[in-house]
Amino acid sequence: MARSLAKDENRSVQVAAALALPDAEARKALVAALSRGGAGDEHLRYEAAWHLARLGGAFQELLADPHAATALAGLIAVDGACYENFPTKPEALAALKAILAAPASDDPKSLLTLVQMHGDMTFRPAIEALLAKPDLPPAVVGRALLFLRAKGGPARKLEEKFAASLADAVDAGTLSFDKPDDLVAVFALLEAGGPTPAALKLIGKQLGTANREVRDAAHALARRFGPKAEPLAKNLWAVLGDEKKVAAFGPEAVATLARIEPKPDAEKWRELLAAKDAAVRTEAVRAWRAFKGNTALTDILLREVPALLKADPELADDLGAVTRALELPVERLKPLTLPAAVTDKDALARDTATALAKLTPAERTRRAVLGQQAFERASCTKCHTTATQTTELAPSLKGIGGQKIEYLVESVLHPSKVIKLGFEAETVRTTDSRTLTGLVRDDGDAILVLAADATVRVLKADIEKRTVTKLSVMPEGLDTALGRREFEDLIAYLASLK
Ligand code: HEC
């Protein structure tokens, strides 16, 4: 029967004929049809793979086939079983795990794509085994590490081992990514390798790119490297010297510069305070917080206050907040009569909603750019991402812009009023009398208690009591470091996250 199937000219007839047989024979006939050249036919390959996904029993054999087309049918079958959630799904995943340890091809990139789509934490050992192989293509290493990062738990050691070679590979052009998301993820991985010349070069290239997510990731990494990313300062001053780029990326360039220059040039920074672009001026004032204790620079700011207020009276709020953060002597601040900190939260909530309602769409966009910098300055990025991938600690804020302004304001001013489902903090008492508070995640025979500063693993046997608290993990009062207008910008930014 199998032989006559393979000889048949009409591919669909072959599959149909096989399906008329009892399951075990149908499976055999379909596999035979594929391996006798049928896999080369796109339609037969797809159709047979789909039926084999349902029937099961052949995943491993197909995946291990030395012929690329037949192995591809195996991948389609695994994907189909997972996607359709057939009862064969566990078997398909087990076959995928097994083949990772001994991939049929030298380039298991498509295997990893499937793992990224359908794999869970239990793939970790198989991925680690794969990563132990010599001479893996960088794209494979990249995908494997991204998977571990997303689903398999921290893999700091492995990230450290590969980060530098990944940067080299991107630099040499041997590793390229078709999706900006992948590049963003690579930036996340590069952190473990530190600011190597190749990593800095890669970041430098993307600091002024038009793709917002990629640009954000590049800036975020430069900021995390801090003064070690100093070689990038020249790229950023170049952005600030380019009129076209200033309008779009000026504020973030200013904010990053403030974080990476170990010895900021006083004259250059004074010029930023007088920049033509109002957003650059505003961001320069706000970024001045980084110069706490640097008297040369704080003196410049104080001297420029009258000129700044003349150019833009609304800067008073920002100057008030920034000079407070710089902890300048009271006798120097008093004559400037800058506004005091906002303490009435209800009024702040009302005024913010009113102020934002008055803005034109173009103004809102400009305020959101400034708000993005406030988002980072106010430590929001310690817990939240705004990208697709979520952190364990807090919900991703991607799409939060669909909420009403009032909800966004309340989420920041009163985090515990409405606690998002799945993010209820718990207090855990252990049998040896420790008390831990944070988000609790299951980890087999233990639980993980996650807080902003640390993750603690507690064996289930050592738990005395678990209680859900009424307090959010998100701290109250993060807004108090911001000026009134800066808070508005922050909310405008949240509202822009579509
Ligand atoms: C210590 C970690 C942490 C920090 C820092 C933090 N958040 Fe949160 N945030 C959370 C958690 C956890 C939740 C979900 C629980 C809740 O609703 O309170 C949350 C919820 C939110 C929500 C509501 C999300 C939703 O889907 O309803 C918004 C908006 C938000 N945070 C904004 C911010 C902003 C803006 C900042 C910085 C000023 C910030 N967060 C800082 C942990 C944090």
C-alpha cells in the first residue's frame, strides 16, 4: 500500500487514501509518502504533516530525518499539534525537546522558533544542552538565550558567556534580525556582556534610529552602562547638533547624556539650557538632577533661572522640583521664589486631567516624549516594561493608553486602590519566622517571592502562612519627585502607549 501511495501522481489522493486506513497504517503510509519524495511537494507536505500532527506517533522520526524537507514536515506537525492543542501535543513537545539535544541540521534555528512559540520552562535543560555545543550559529545562541530569558528563568552565566560574541556577530554582520523585537531583545542580552567595543558600537548606531522601540532599547542600555558608555556621548551630541533629529529625539539624547558623561562639559550644557527647542530646554533642566554635588554645574543652573523663566514661565515648576532634588542651600533658593512641591493629590489629579484635555494631539505627542524620560527617572522602569515582553514584577504597560486619563492618574497616585488581577502582593511567613512581602510565583516544590530589590525562593515545606495583602507592590509617592508639569508629561506618556 505504502509503495503505491508514493508512486501516485496526485498528492491529495495519496493522503486521502492513507486516511481511509486504520490509524497505525495511515501513519505509516503518510510517513512513507513523505520520505519517498512527497515532502518535496509543498501541498502534500503540509497536508500529511497536519494529519500526522493529529495521529501522533511520528514526530521524532520526522524531525530526525536527514532530508530537510521531511524534517520540515516534522516541524509543521509539531507546530500543528501545539497550535490545535491536539491530545498529541505533549508527545510533540517531547519530540522537540529530544531533537534539540541532537539536531539533524547544523542550524537548528527553526527548532528554536518553535520552542519560542510553544515551549515552557521544562525546555530549559534541553536548551542548556544545546548551548553547550561548540560553534553554534549566533542566531541560534541569540534565540536560545532569549527563550531562557522569557520563559526559563534567569541565565546570567550563559548570557555573560555569549553576550560579547553576540555583539561581535552583529557588528560583523553575521547576525541580523528581521524583526525590531529581536534587536530589542539582543540589547537586553548585551547587558550581561558589559560595554565591550562591539556592544557600544552597536548601541551607538541605534541611538538615533527612527524605530522607536529599537531606539528606546539602545538608550536604556547606554543608561544602564552609565559612565562606561561615555564613548557614546559624541553620537548624542551629534544628534543634538542636527536640527532635524533634535525635533524628534532631542529630549532622550539629553537624558542619556546626563547619565553617561563622567565629566560633563559645563559650557555645552549651558548652551542646552538656551536651546531653541523648548523640549530640549525642559529636558536639560530636568536632567540637571544628575549633577547633584557638582557645584560648577549647579551654579550654572541657578544663574540661568531668570533667563529660563523669561523664555518659558511654565518652567518654574520644573525648576522648583529640580532645585529641591539638588538639595541646594536654602538661602540661594529663596530669592528665586520657585513653586513648592505639590502635596494636594486630589488637586493634582484634577489639574492633570484638565491640562491634558486642553492639549492638541501634536502638543500631547511632544509632552509624551518628555514623559517617557520622567517614566524612567521616577523608577517606573525598575518594574514595568512598555514592550511586548512582560516582567515578572509588574504588568507590561503596553496598551495602557486605552485607559481613561483618570485611571492612569489614580494608578500612579494611589497604586493600592485598584490592584490588577494576578498582581496581588502576599505576605509570607516562614517556619523560621521570616516575613517576606511581594508577588508570589510557583516554582515546583518552592515559591518565589518577588520584590523590586530581590527575589527570594522559599521551599513550600518552609511556609507557615500566606496572606494576600491589600497593598500594591508598586510603592506610593513615586510622583513626589516630579514637578507638576513633569507629572502631566508622565501621564501623557502613559496615555500614548497604544
Ligand atoms: C516596585 C515595582 C513597581 C514600580 C517601581 C512601579 N510599578 Fe506600576 N505597578 C506595579 C505592579 C505590581 C502593578 C500591578 C498591581 C497594581 O495594580 O497595583 C502596577 C500597576 C501599574 C499601573 C496599572 C496597570 C494596569 O494594567 O492597570 C500603572 C498605570 C502603573 N503601574 C504605572 C507606573 C508608573 C508610571 C510608575 C513610575 C512612577 C510605576 N508604575 C512604578 C509595580 C510597580
